[in-house]
Amino acid sequence: MEAIGKKVGVVLCATLGANGAVWATNGDQMLGVTATQWGMAGATTAAPQDAGTVLTNPAGLATLEFDEFGSDMGFGFLNPPRKANGVESDSDLYLIPSGALAYRSSDKLTVGMGMSGLSGMGVDFNDVQHFDGASSIGANNVVTTKQFYKIAPGFGYRVNEQWTLGAALNIDYQSLAVDLNMMTPNGPNELHLPQNQTFGFGATIGATYQPNDLVRFGVSYISEQDMDEFEWNTSNGKYTMNMDAAQQLAFGVAFMPSDDLLIEADIKWIAFSDVLDSVDLNLNGEVDQTFNYGWDDQVVYALGVQKRLSPKTTVRAGYNYGESPIGPEDVDSNIGSLAVTEHHLSLGLTRELAQRLSASLSYVHAFNNEITSNSGSGNTIELEQNVVNLQISYRN
């Protein structure tokens, strides 16, 4: 039993610590949902531009500029060049779907629903050397697949000219698979955890306050997403593991000096330590191994600027920074983790195609960041990212 625990411990520290990194740039969280949010580097808590706000601050639904109906559908591609101990992952292109709808039933009430992939996909290393003190462990065929989707029906309510309030139910879907052969100092071992899925729930609440035409404030809170346990039936017995998603608190200030200029600054707290400080893997109902990933809470700063160049053309640019939740002291426990990018620059463009139809495009580059263990093991992880999103919007 102890040997099994050690085997699985090495595998999961090399893979599960990275399971949310591919569709993510702030730890295991994406900067945005839609192309307009990505173009603003995630600074959209106070002055959202589309129905995707139902996933981030549902109160923003009541501030959107349309008469009756709005639709924002899109997708993105993420290219994440990354390495673990100098070995590149073979998988380097992923699809990110997203979409949201909003309906204004009255001057007071706007209802909406959004769906997006928030993290996932995993890694594909052909041979990663995991160093643990004086020993070297070669992990062959390290292939993981994880997906995390959220569906959020919600509403925004205009209390008066200054205040809007909103809430959304979070319906979560999460799947995970691990398949690999590995060589340990004690000989070869294999682990095959087939694709399995769990569901969970949470909630998002928010508010906006606009004291005058120049300034609007926004605040939102996303609860910890309570997920069911993963279950895998293997030749060793039944493995189970619980992996929730972190709670978040965001605050934004938007400055609107004219009808064609918007500047927003956001600050966000993500409580990674509640869900990824340590994770228990159970075998046949008992704790078999505790994995001390050691993720710290993250504070994210985002600044976005939006400028309307003409009645048909709007451009955006932004900067986003969040210190990696994985520090040098935790690299050995996150050898496959890719959630280490910190600095991001974004560009965005919206072009009106017809009276009620527009298209938006965004590009975000997360600059390369490399972290080396301070234990003397020599383990190093590094990542950079390129993300392109396309969005089609309809207003009526």
C-alpha cells in the first residue's frame, strides 16, 4: 500500500498540479470569457461590454447597452509552449468555447445565461525526469486530460440610476483522465485512471454603483465551487479524490471621461490555498496519500483601455499581473504544473458588420516565466502563452 501511494504521489504531483493550467493564465483561471473581456485583460468587473458578464459579475447585465436582446458567441485558440525540466509538452493547441445570451424583460430586470470552458486539457510529456534529492525518476508517456466547464443562468436588476445588483447559479462540469507508464528507482510502474466526470455547484453575486457619468464601481464574488468526488475503479481498488474550484472576490473601477473612451482597473483575490494547498487521494474509502501542492492565494491586477475610433470600430489594450501561486518551495510537488505565468499584455478590436451585428477579436500574450526549486533538486517548470479569441455579437 505504501508503494502504491508513493507511485501515485509522484504521478499526481506531476500531473494534477497542472490540471487547470492550459485554459488559464491567472493560476488555473482564465483572464476572461469572451473576446472583449480578453481584450481588456480581464478588467471588466465595473463596465462589462457583453453578456459574458453573467459569468463574472451578473449585475453587469443591467448595464449593457441594448434594448431587448443581446447574444455573444465565440471561441478561442490557446497556444501554450511549456517545459518541465527542459522537456517540451507535445500538445500545444487547444480550443476554448464560450457563449452568453441576455434578455431585457423590463427597464429593471435583465436575465441571461452563459457557458464557458474555464480550465483544462492537461499535458503530454514523452519523458520528464523528476528529480527528488539524489534520485532521478523518468516518467514516460505522461498524458493527462482535464476539462472544467461552467454554465451560469443569472440576472441583473437595476435598483435605481446608480445601483445594479445581480446573481447567478453556477452549474459545473469537470472531467479528468491520467494515463502513463513510469520508471521509478524501484522499477517500472503504471497508472491508468480512465476519463471520468463530476458535477458541482456554486454561485456568483455582484453589484455596480455609478455615482455620476464619469465613474462606475463594480464588485463580484464567486463562491467556492463544490464538486463531487472523482471515482476510478482500478486493479488496486477504487481511487477517489475531491477537487473543488477556488472562490474569488473582484473589485473594479471604470473611468468614462467621454462616450468613446473607457479605462478600467480591477483587483481580484483568488483563494487557491483553500483548494490546492493539499489534496487527499483515497483508496477504498481511506486516505492513501496527501499531496501538498502548496498553492498560495493570488492577487491579480488588471488594467484595460477601450477607445472607439469611429462609429464602427473600437480598439482595446490591457495589462494583467498576478504572482504565480506556485513558489520555488513548491516546485518539487508541482513538477508538471504550468500555472506560473505572471505578466500578460492584451489587444482587442471590435468592428460593426451590420446595424445589429459586430465581430470582436482579441490577442493575449502571457510572457515566459520559469521557476526553479529552491530545495536543490534542480526541478524547473516554465510556461508562456498565446491566446486568440473571436466573438460574434448581436444586439436588438
